[in-house]
Amino acid sequence: MEQESKTPPWVRSIQESINDIRKELSALVEMRRDNRKVMNIKRTRLLKKYNTEKIEELDQLIEELKQKVSAKTQRLSRHRKRQNQYYQNKLFRTDCKKFYNCLRQTYSNVNNAPAKEGVENFWREINGKKVQHTGEAGWIKKPVPTKSKHGMEPNM
């Protein structure tokens, strides 16, 4: 028995139309380059489909097709993000621990963590050095108490 795909039919339809548009787009780009690889039958079919006769109109047509592909891929991307959001919301309501584990797995990219001794040596080298700062720096000096404009002594 054949198992059905989990992707909705409208998503498959959009993916197929994106593939078709990309095929036609590549053929149109080759036509614009005046490449003879595009057969005359395909060339006339594309020109008739998009109702263009002049080569000058190909640039505008190519740009329109690129925008169509971009719009459809963005629509699919929004759908995937929304599906992920629904899944995470459901997972959070049902099993918080699994939800947080899923988040942790998604964003943890630490492949080779250093050993404990390596980390301790790293920080020992940084924090273990005695550094002499100039004592005459303006920001190190203690503040001098001044009278406020109301004539009262500040509490220091």
C-alpha cells in the first residue's frame, strides 16, 4: 500500500510550479544569450505562452518570472515557519521538557568542547596576571565632594 506524503497538496503544487517556472526561466535566459541549445519548438512554445515576439521584451519577462519564483518560495518559507511554530506551541502545552530539549538541540553547535583543565588554564592565564594600572588616570581618582546648588553638604 502506498503511503501518502505529509505535505499538503497545495504545497506540492507550488513546488511543482516553482520547478516549472525555473525550467522556463533558464530556457529564456539561454534564448536571450542567443544560445541555439534551446530547440525551435521550445522557443516558439515559450514565446507564444508569454506572448512575446521581441528579444527586448525577454528581459522584462525574465525579471517577472524571477519575482514569481521569489514570491512562491517566500510563501513556502512562511508556511514552514508557521508549521514549526504550531508544532512548538503544541509541544510546549503537552510536554515542556521535550520542548526545551528540542530548543536546546536546535541551537547547540558546540562540537568539540574543551576539557576542564584547558578551560581552567585559559582563565588562570587571564586572571592570574598582575597588571599595574596608572594611578593618575582621571577615572580612578576618588570623587571630591562638592556643595550642591541648594547649599547643603552631600552625604558621602
